[in-house]
Amino acid sequence: MHEDEKLQQQIADIGTRYLKRTLGELAQLRACLQNARSGAPDSLKQLERLAHKIHGSGAMFGFDNLSESAAQIEQIAAAGNDDPDTLSRIEAGIEALQIRVEQQARDRGIE
């Protein structure tokens, strides 16, 4: 295997690990959202930090559509509003992110 092929394989492996990790983080995002709905302090801040992590990593690994979805969640959570409309917008963002992550995972043969 040539050096270029090795590098491409390493990048693909990192992308696969990112997708697997992000699939797991979707449950964390939902838990943070539920905590926000229950009035738990700092839950929006936790949601914002997790979305920021997904946003940055997605961009770094070339998953631009995932990164954009996470950025939208991050921006909404950063406003610090826990009113029902805002929380519904966050939920819609998480659902959109999940669809995109699952599609990318299927495309790579990840279940």
C-alpha cells in the first residue's frame, strides 16, 4: 500500500470513529434537552458544548452537513432561552442531525 493510500485509509478510519461517537452523542443531546425541559440548571450550556464539539469535529473530518446541523443546535442553545419554542427548535435540530449522522453511517456500512 502506498503512503497516499495509507493516509486515505487513516482518514476514513477517523471519520468512521467520529460517526460512531456522534451516534452515541445523540442520546446525550436528547438527555440535555430533556434536562432543559425539566428546568435543570446548566443543561443548555451542556447541550451547547456538546453541539460545539460535534460541529468542530464534523467540519474537521469533512462532514459539512453534520457540522452545519450541530452549529444550528449550538447557536440556539447558546442564546440560553429555555422557553418551549426554543426547546422545540433544538429538538428539531437534533432530529435533523440524527438523520444526517445515520445516513452517513449507513453510507459507510456502520449500524
